[in-house]
Amino acid sequence: MARRSCFYRVILLSLFCLLSSFVMTQQQANAQQPTSNSAGTAHNDVVIRGGTILTVTHGRIENGSIYIHNGKIVAVGQNVQAPAGATVIDAAGKWVMPGIIDSHSHIALDDDVNEPTNPITPHMMMKDAFDYDDKMIYRALAGGVTTSLLLHGSANMIGGQAVVIKHKYGLGRDELLFPGAPQSIKFASGENPKRVYGTRNQLPATRMGNFEVMRASFIEAREYMRQWDEYDAKVKKGDKDPTPPKKDLKLEALADILRGKLLVQIHCYRADEFLTEMAMAKEFGYKIRAFHHALEAYKVADKIAANGVAIATWPDWWGFKYEAWDGIPWNAVISLHKGARVALKSDSEDVTRRLNQEAGKIIHYGGISEEDALKMITLNPAWIIGVDDRVGSLDAGKDADITIWNSYPLSSAALVDKVLIDGDVFFDRSLAGLGLTHTKEGQ
Amino acid sequence: MIKKLSVLFVLAAAVLAQAQAKKPAATQSTNETIVLRGGKLLTITHGVIENGVVVMQNGRITAVGAAGTAIPSGAKVIDVTGMTVYPGLIDSETHLGLTEVGADRMTNDELENSDEIMPHMHVYDAFHAETALIPVTRINGITNAIVAPGNGDTLPGQDSFIQLAGHSADEMLTVRDIAMPLNFTGRQRRNQNFDSAKFPFTRMGMAAQLRQAFLDAQDYDQKLAAYEKKKTSGDEKDKDKPATPPKRDLKLEALLPYLHREKPVVLAAEEPNDLLTALGLANEFHLKVILNHLAHSSSLLEKVAATGFPVIVGPIYEQPKESERYDAVFTLPAKMAKLGIKIAFASYDAHQARNLPYAAGYAVGFGLPPEEAMKALTINPAQMWGVDKDLGSLDVGKMGNVVVANGDPLDVKTDVKHVFIQGQEIPLVNKQTELRDQYWK
């Protein structure tokens, strides 16, 4: 039985890898299973007319239009044709940009963010705790967020596996999961694991201990992988009665990290720790997708960039603990200039509702271009999550995840008027009550 | 334990060393006359002057006017064409100078945790003038602030009003004991564990404890008055029995200026029921009131307007209730202003006090007129705190606390280019700009 399921999984995975390498490169990762009806509702043709479009990848289009068919963007431009029967959304005098993407969020998880009972819990699956009914999904939606990476907390060096959601508030649980999104795993480092276990007089209580528990668990995972390789070789050789190793969820998850099947997202503040984390990744042969928080990234941004690691940071948080003491509001722009891919994330139930303002602050502090600022809350976080081929810009072929604003979005006073996800309107500020267009009736 | 302490000590020492590398906010005592020419002046009290002139001399504003306003000879003229010029912003609740590293207890002096009633705590006794946080805050145009103790006690102590520059704490603490927070949000209980419950455990207990404190202060006040009377009456009968004063009680003494309505209490409540209870107590003891927070009390706004009390509104980033629309709290400032309630904004923070103007900007998005938003950061708090003779607008005679920025003061993209405090230009440097300059090469 074990043999069969493992074999089956290998087939599935290789099939998946084959398919995904055909489609996109980064999808060597495990992926969230697409739901049977990923759209949730039937789509008609939709056309957004007359707004100033911020495409993110190819500049501004004044008085532009976007034609959407079956939830996908078909055309973006000044002269866009759409079928006569298409639903028209009038965006005259408004601003249109892609849905905002939050690459670090803990909403919709109630109190189940940390399993603070062991510093290594890679097998904790966020999907098992995901509270799709949480009002925060709607409040972030009202701030223009269409996709979020819901991560574990930072109590553990390896906290568990995340979920990627689309903010289709009002639909059922599985309809909120981003179909086909790669599986991310959350690592932490520094003060938080030290504090959680150190105050209980347990390992780890120091940064030495932090990295040692990781190293030890990867060595254990390697041994586990070796046992399975040995077993698989026996099977392949035609060994009549091989005994399979015991299946171990935790080691299986660690093995997936070493196999490169998970996007590694690391909570990390200090310059020296970025270097240690990257050395650890090299030692065990996995890749780091992004450093989160990353307040001292500006000190070693060239090295972070050279390793192909992105950063997901706040524009201006600092000083709330000692490892955040050297946080500066120029972190994003210095890291950008040194070649790193930079995203702005919330890590906050509050800030996730106004990430547009956070991007505006980078213009204030860094004097960077509108496009670079916009990328920090759209395309770059999409890359961190591994869905940048699907969302994060207004380009033909992408999911129609679109926000319409009453004024220039990178401003203190800009408000979201409408949010479309996969071509459906999920939030409309002009509606009474919650402004929602989908309800849970019939679920 | 010793190990732990020594770690803390080293940590604290490192932080202090870094903080002390920044001298306090030096305003140079020069008599240089400064002229800001060509900017868009947001005077707050008498409209907008395009292409205007502001003159500052001896720490004060000596002229505000249109192009052509006389420029004193020998003045340093700064061309601010295309810029916006406005009075320094006032943050109506911060913890500046009471905290350095949030998670490091040894660098925090925000709250005396041992009792709910601690009116005799004075933030000026802890105020750390050399904090790294003040230079970080003021380069975003915040020149004055209330420093308040933490809100974990019903009466956590007394606020001071500061100027974010000066040679020493004495210079920066411009009004000591300016007001007293009275927190009634249900979160001031020391102990919320039923099995080890200690008084006060409920809101009833909190209210009774607070009422008793004011009653005790009234009693103390009467004893003091009786003593004064006896001392001065010179009654022949009592000649051999000298008048004895009541034993001095710092806690009760601290409440007297508030019982005498000499100073305002800053009455914090969020839920409507808490607001009504707290207003009832304030009424019972005839307190002078500034309201604070009111995040979930939108149903009582007309009642609030009828009291005539001003309100520090926010944080508007407070989450709405489950049943409420996403913007239920964001829209509060607009709703209050519409009812004629005098509002002021606060950051309620220390590290992020620099983001004060953006909260007002967001409230503008939700319907607060921009000029009302500017007032809520300048003249309104100046009046509420009784410092409007010196602060809160670009008017002749007021202090030269003036900011120049390259756009709308409330917008996140806007960059502050000059900050003047008492007519002196403040260098736009701090711990963070030094790190920026070190690594941005």
C-alpha cells in the first residue's frame, strides 16, 4: 500500500513537473490542488472602459480599456474590441491597476498561526486551519488585495506550509484557494524562536541553537530520503519483498524542502542571519525564495540579490525589538538599487488594508519610479508566491484580478471602488452594507 | 539570573550608546532671521496664500503674507517655490521618550504596572530627551507632541507636552502635567484570570475603584481646606493647638488639579457602554474633558457633540466590529467633523509617530474635508491643549514651528524638505539617515 501510494505520487509529481516546466519554470514546487470549478461562477464577457490603466509591466494607458473573457484578461489598450453583449464597467476618471498581492499575511487563521511546541514543524498545513469566513479577507479585499500568502508565525525555525488565497469572500473554502499556486513553507530565525523556547529552558535559546536544530533536522531528513531511495532501488531491482521505511510526515515535509518542492519563505531581520541562512541553504542544496521582514537587507542586498532571493519588507517599521533596531525606510529602495527583488507586505491585519499607501511611501523615501513602486505590491510579491505568470500585472493571458480606484492609488486618500477577481466583481464600494457582491447562501 | 541581567545590561548599554550618539535635537540659539519665500502657505487660521512669504525672527513668526511682504535686510532667504508651507504638526498622543526598543523592558518606561490608579506618575520623570525616536519623528514635520504614559492603567499618570527639539529635557518639556489620561476601555484590569481574580475584576470594579479614588481626593481636598482655614482664622480658642495638615499623599494630591477643573482629563473609551459610564463619572466629579479613541461609539456621536468636548479620534486603523462595514472606523473623523465636534489626530505610537499625517490623509479619503484634517493636526490640538497662543497656525507672534514639504502634507508620497522649531532649522538627519548614507553607495 505504502509502495503504491508513493509510486503513484511519484508519477503524479513527475507528470506535474513535466506539465509545469512546459508552462512555467518555477512550478517545480508542490502546488495547491485546483478545485473542480475554480471560478466559482460562470463568466461573461466584461469590459472596463475609460480609466487610467497602470499596467505595471508596460506603463500607463490613458483612457484605456480591458477586455476580460472567462476570467482572463484578453486585451489591454486604448483600442480594445469587446463583444457587443459584454458587461461594461465604466471607469472614466478612475484609476485601474492589478489586484494587490500581500506576500506575508496571517489573517483568516484565528489563533492557529503557530504550533509552538517544537521548533521544527514543517508538516503543519495551514489549509487545515484556514478560516475562509474571516471578515479580514473582506476588509483586505476592500483595500484592493486580491491574493495573499497566509503564513505560519515565527515561533518555530520551520513553522509549516502556507496557503495562497484569492480574496473571493463569500464563496466556499476551496474556492478561495489559489488554484495551482506552489506550496510555500515558512522558516523563522533570530529572536522569536529563541524567546519561545529559551524562556522554557529548551533548545533553541540562542541563534547557535536556532541553526543547530535546523541542521540536525535536515541531516535526519537526508537519512530518511536515503532509506526511501534504497527501498525504491530495491523495488526497481525487482526485490520480491522489500520493507518500506515508516512514513513520517515531518521528515517527508523536510525532504520536500531538500527536493526543492517548496518555496522557502524565511522570517529574518539581521544582515548576518541572511548570510547564515543562505549558507545553510547551500549546505543542504535548497533554494530560498524570499527573506521576510528583512529590515537589514540594505546592508547585504548585493549578496541577497546574487543568490536570487527576494525580500518582502515593510516600508518603515523599526525598533519594536532589538533585531529591528537598524530598520530604515530606505531599505526597499537601497535593496532595489543593489539588484534585489523587493515586495512590500503587511504582516498585519491593519496594513493589509492599505498596502497602496505603503508603496506610496517608497516614492517618498526613495524617489523611485511609479512602476517600481507598483511592482512592490503586485508583480514582485506574485513572484515570491510563485504566481507571477498568473497575476500581478495587467497583461493579456493573466487572471482578471483588477482594482478600480477613485483617485491615484499610491496616495493617502485613494479608495478602492471595485475589485474584480477572475473577472467577477467581489467588492463594490457603491453598494450598501458590506459592499459585497457574493454571499454564502446555498453553501 | 545574573547572566540574564548582564545580557540585558549589555543590550541596554548598546542601545543607549547608539542613542546618545544623537545629541538632543539641537536648536542653535542664533538670532538669524529666516524668510521662506514663494511657497503655498497653509495658514490654517486665515486660508491659503499662494506664492507667500513667512518671516521668522527670534524664534517667532514676525510676518505672514503674500508676495511683496517686506523682507528684513540681512535675513536668510530660502526659496520654497512650488513647496507647501504649514505649521508644525502636533501629535496628540505619543510615547516618545518613554521607549527605545519595544521588546526590551529595560528601555521602556511607559506604564507603572502595580496598580490601576497611578495619577502621581509624571512622564517628565522618565522622559529621555536623547531618544533616537524624536529625530526620526520630527523630520516628517511633527514638531510638538503629547507624551502620555501607556494605557494599561485607569489613571496611568500625567501627560507632558513636548517640543521635538531642544538642548535638554527641560527645554523640550514645554508643559509638564498638561493633562491626565483616564482610561476606561475594559483593558485596564490587572488580572483577568477568574481562578486568581483580584479586585477590580469587572468594569463595575473598575468604575468603583475610580470613583473611590476621586472621593478620597475630595476628602483630602476638604481636609487641606480645613487646615488652611484653621491656619489663617487665628481663632483665640485654638491658640495652643496648632493646625496640623493632613499627611501628604502624592496620589490624592495629583488628582486635585483635575477636581478643580484646572486641567483636562483625557477620557478614553471605545465601546458606547464604556463611554457612557466614563462620561457619567466625569460628570459626577465635574471634570474638564477631552475625549479619546471612541472607535466603536459612532452611535453616540450626537450625544458627544452635545457635550461640546473635543475628541482625539482614532486610531482610525482600529478594526471595525464583526457586523460593521469595512470603513466604519475610517469614516469616524469625517462624521465627527460634520457634527461640529472638534477633533485632533494622534499616532498613539512612538516609533511610528512620523506617520501621523497619513492617518489624517486617509480620513480625507473617507470624507473629512482636507482643511479640517489639517486643523486636526494643528490649531485644534493647540486649542485643546491650551497652547494656541504659541502653536497651531502660521500667524504673527506664534512660535516659528514651520514645515516645508514638496506636496500635500497628508500624502504618503510627500517629502519634507525643511523643519523649523522655534525659528531654527532642524537638520534632517537621524540614526536612520546615517545608516542610509553609510550603505547607499
